[in-house]
Amino acid sequence: MACDLWLVPLVDVLCHSPDNPFAEELADYDRALADAGQPPVPVFGYMPGMSGEVAPVAGFDYAALHLLRRAYLLRLSGLPVDPVDGLDGDYQQLLEMFEGTAQQSHLVWHFDHAGAYVPLDFPHPLVNDTLLAGGGPLGSSHGLLRELEAVAPALDIDPANPPPAPAPPSRPTRLDEPAELPGHDPGLFARERHVWQGLHAAATRSLAQGSMIVFS
């Protein structure tokens, strides 16, 4: 099944618009951030070259996302990161074994099909009943980027010189259709690298542009 990542520019022309489609979600995020002693989601003034346009940034399938999360948990726990063709219950076992670690991870503790990362730096994903009833835990783009850089060497990626990001989906991908396959990659971690590149592009652009990353 397919998962798309979208960038939502946090500019006033969108966030302060009465037609803002993310108004309820942003209000929920602000409350969760306030409860955690954090500032609200930042909203930036319009500058030439910026707009309130929401655009896709990456796409991949859920199974590959779980493979990347599996690699991160193995790496963080000091275990060998070995390539596998499929999860076959392995990832679920890791989640149970390292539940406390998983719940502190911006990469791992996130819904597959919904939820957001915001360009604020906080130590672990934010969770409350309202978030869980909607899009799930709220992540930090800073935290996501740190975790991607931490797992990169296990996937034969140099985080200081990452490979170029794959092209974003040409159209919204339906949940029940297969995601686009990664380009030619003969390595053992091709699927994990494909997801890594998409998430890395989303996280870096989120911080550079002041955008929110949205899963769909």
C-alpha cells in the first residue's frame, strides 16, 4: 500500500486564511505543544517566492517504511542491521522488545497513513488522546532528521553527502494502490534507502522552508 508525503508551507497566507484546511489539526498541535512546554507551530510571514501551496515531496510503500524503522531500531539497540526481503513478524517483535525506545523515536512512533512533523525541535513525539484520535503522534522535523542521519551508515548512506531525492509522486497515490518502486539500486537495502531519501528530502525542506510534513 502506498504512502505519500506532502509539504504544507507554514505561511500566514495559508495558516491565517479562514479556508485553511489544516486549521483544526494546527490547533490540536498547538495545544499538545503547549502542554509539553513548547512554543506553538511557527507561522511565517509571506515573502516573494513563497506561497501557501501544498505539494507532494515523496512517496513509498508502508512495508518499506517499516523496513527502515526496523533498521533504525536495530542500529539504536546495537544489533546487526541485516537485510531482509520482508518483515515476517520481525518488526513487530522489535517494537515489543524495545517499546520504550520506539516511543521516543520520531521516525518509528508515527502513524503510517496520517499525522505530521513540524519544524520545531522537541525530544520525543508528542502524544495525547486528541492526537491519537486524529493523525497520531506529532513529530519533530529536527528529530526525524537526526534519526535519519543516525541510521544512514547502516544503509551505506553518507549523511553528509546524501544521494539525491527521488522524484515526488506525479499525482496523489490511492491508499489501495502500489507505490512507485525505487529506481535502479543494486544494493541490499534498496527499499530502505528509497524511503530514507524521501524522508530526508521532506525533513530538510521542512526546516529550510518552514513547512509541515504531512503523511497521507
